[in-house]
Amino acid sequence: MTEADFRREMKTGLAGAYLLYGEEDYLKDFYAARARKLVLSGDETLAAFNSYAMGADAPDLDDLEEAVLSLPAMGGQVFIRYRANLNALGAAEQKRLLEILKNVDPQGTVCLLTPPAGGFDAGKPGRGKPSSLYKKLETVCTMVDLAPYGPGDMKKWMARRLARSGVSLGEGAGDALLGRCGKSMYVLSGELDKLAAYARANGLSEIGTKQVHSVTAAAGEEDAFALANAVLAGDRSRALSVLAYYKKHQISAVAALASVSRTVCDMLTVSRLAAAGYDPAGVASALKMHPYRAGLYLSAVRGMDPARLAAIAARCRRADVLQKSTKLDYIALERVICTIPSKKAGEVRRG
């Protein structure tokens, strides 16, 4: 099933188990959120009883089985999202996963498996060469191939995102965004939000190449900001997704950690200035920072405990020592992510 097929099926009604796979985690998160809203009719009271999310950190099959066997409350449907890395499952675990998914009730349950980028080897099903695990899972799941967008579709998507804010994407601006910020939809979505906010603040109805180069950050810089934000929010799944982007583009692990450390330290400084009563202009002046970027930092740290920022900065410092004194490489940064207090722990949670 293609992305377009899945969109059509959402309109007619989802039923049973689906596996959404591909390297773009933004699409999985987008469709999982939309599917959850449709299945639960947007009723958050009902969602508290009928919604399960799990597997952000580990492939816990006990949690999945519990969710699959649960009964929907108040005549609704059960919605399950299972994010685990399916490549991490051994043969016995794969067999158990298949048995669990066979019990998904198509009348009462919608179960989405959304392994992270690099978390499911599909093989090449389009060429008649699916992987062994793909062949097993397609017997119990509807397989949904969320193929990455080409440049043309990416520019259409960016134009739609801006249009929702009443802003158009000028000629050449889409190519400029892709060239400057890369192809990660998570990174681009953040940049598009920045551009939309800039346009509203300055009374612009169109974004051109000039705004792209003056407002957005180059790929490596913005990736660090996105990764730091995910770490600070305790969103391990999101942080690991951005880190996978680093690895895919062969960015040095030392450079990656240095960028994140710098961003966290900048946030800590901005947080302390904000506590002292500095406004965006004052922060920009004190740190010799662009006023717009100073505003972004202030928004990012609003309501955040400076002690939390300081603790994560200390973790980054320890990881830097490990990187330079051992062969841990990316593992040191992964440890920073996996040891932070998490808002999305791996246990079964409702809602």
C-alpha cells in the first residue's frame, strides 16, 4: 500500500494492523497522529481509556499484547501505536509478535506499527524481493510504504505548510530551502514554522530566497537545535530520529556532540538572562546574536528549569570526555539521549 492508498483508507475507515515503514519519521508521526484522531473521533476523554503508545525505547512485547487484548471502552475502538525497532527482534520474538498481531480485532482495534528510521528492513518488495521479516509481517499487517518525497513533492509539501499560515512560497525558495536545510521533513517543518512566523511579524505574503537565507539555519546548525530541543523535552524517540539523520549523512559524531553542547549551553545562558529580565533585544545584544534567533531561544527555554539545562550540559561534557578518550563515537551521544528523564518512557501509557 502506498501513502496515497493509506490516506484513502483513512477516509473510509481503518481496521486491524498496519505497518508504516520508511526512512522519514515525520511521515509516520504525522499519519499516526491523524489516524489516532480519526479512530478516537477526537474525543480525548475516550482516548484516555482506548489509546496506547509504547515501544519508544525497547520492543516490549508484553505491553503490546496487553494493549491488543484490551477491550474498547464506551463502544469505541482501541488505538495502538507501537514504535519499536523491529530489526532488534530475535527469531523467537518475531514469532511472538506475529502471534500477538493475529489477535488484533479488526472490528474493535486499529494497531499501527511505526518502527523508526533504520528500524525495519523491508528488503525490496517493489522488485519482488521483500525481506524475510517483511514476508512474515505482511501475513498479519497491511504494509504501508511511506517512500521519501522527491524534490517536486517536497516543494509542494512545503508550499502547503506555508499556505496554512497564509504565506506563499516564492519562485526558487523551495530549491533554496532544500539546498540550505537538507531533506529531513522534521528539520524543514521547523524552518517553515520560523519562516511563517517571520512573514507574519513583517507583513509578508510570500517567502523568497532572501528570507530563506536570512532566517533559516544551515542543515548542521538546525539539526543541532532540533536535537537539543528533543533532549531538553525528554523526547527520546524524536532525539534518536534526528541522530539517525546525523548518521545517515555521515556527520562526525564529535562535531554532532559539539553542536548539541553549544546549543544547550546557549540555551542555558539565554535562560539565565531571561530570569534576569532580559527581553529578546537585550539577549541579542548581550550575546551578539541575531534578534530573531534570540527570540527562538527565548521561546525554547520558556518555563524550563535552568537546573535541567545545566544537568544536560554536564552530561554533554562527560560524553565529550568519553568520545575523546575511548572509541564510543556516537554511543557517547546516544547515552546522553537514553539517560535523560523521559516524557515518553517505554511503558504502556494511555492517551
